[in-house]
Amino acid sequence: MHANDKVNNSESENPNGPKRKGRPTPKRKEAEAARRRDLVPADRKAEKQRIKELKQAERKRRDELFRRQQEAMRTGDERYMPLRDRGPARRFMRDYIDSRFTISEWMLPVAFIAIILMFVFSQNPVWQVYSLAGVYSFFFLAFFESIIMAWHCKRQIRTLHPQWEIPRWSGMYMFMRLIQLRALRNPRPQVARGERPGK
């Protein structure tokens, strides 16, 4: 019996044994090329259209979110406000500031006037010194006022609402609101001047 007959007999006697693939193993380059072909969509035009629709849907979602956020800044609806403006403590801080007449809100207009005065009195050193002294005095008063108001507001929150958590950087949050004119503040003021902030 020949060797080939022995091999055939052994394969027939052991049908559960390892079977041959019947085709050669693909080379590495061929396998990589096949994978690259799989990554390329069959219909490129349809794929481009799908990507375009996804981008349009994402753009609409962002526009709607921005619209809701702007509306919330106007109406005071905290659901769509930025995270920095959410929470009862931040709302109390805004109402506390907006209900008062302050000199700090005129800081930016005074700074603009100071720049003009420096050019107007550039040829008159005496008046230039007087104008700068007045501007610096105003800035000092505004800064001192913002410190006092921030401290007093935090004390009221701790006294009236001890369960509220005062967020970090609340002093800076109140300062940035204080130095803005009331008409330019965001979120928009929800209380009138002289009105007591809501509890």
C-alpha cells in the first residue's frame, strides 16, 4: 500500500479530525487591503448625504439649545441657564445685587471717561493729576463696596438658608455682576430696585 493510500485511509477513519481549509492562507498585505475595502462605503454619495444630515441635525440641536439658553437668561428659567448661574444661592446673589443702587455698576463707564480725560488733559498735567485721582478714588470706593456687599450677601444666605451650599468663587461672581450696568446684566434682573430679594 502506498503512502498516499495510508493518508487517505487515516482521514476516512477519523472524520472528526482536523480538516484542511481548501484554500491558501491570505498574506498580510492582502488581508489589510481587504480590511481597507470594507471601511470604504459602497455608496459614497449616500454616505456623504448621511453625514450631511447628521451635521444638520447637530447644528439644529445646538441652535435650539442656544435659543433656550438666551430665553432663560431673559426670563430667569434656571433649567436652561449655564451651570454657573443655576441654584438658589446664585439666584439670591443676583437678586440681592439687582435690588440695590450701587456705584460699582458705573465702574466701566468711568474707566472709559478716564481714558478720554487723559487725552483731553494731556497738555495740562495739573488737571490730569486731579482727574486720575478722582478716577482712582472712585475705583477704590467701588471695590470696597463690592467686598462689603459680597460679605453681607453670604452672611444673609448662611443665616436665612443654612441648608444652601454657597458655590466657589461666589465673591467673583457677585463682583462681575456689580460692575455691569443693570441694563447689560445677564441673566436679566428679576427684581426691581428697592425690592427685597426672594427667600
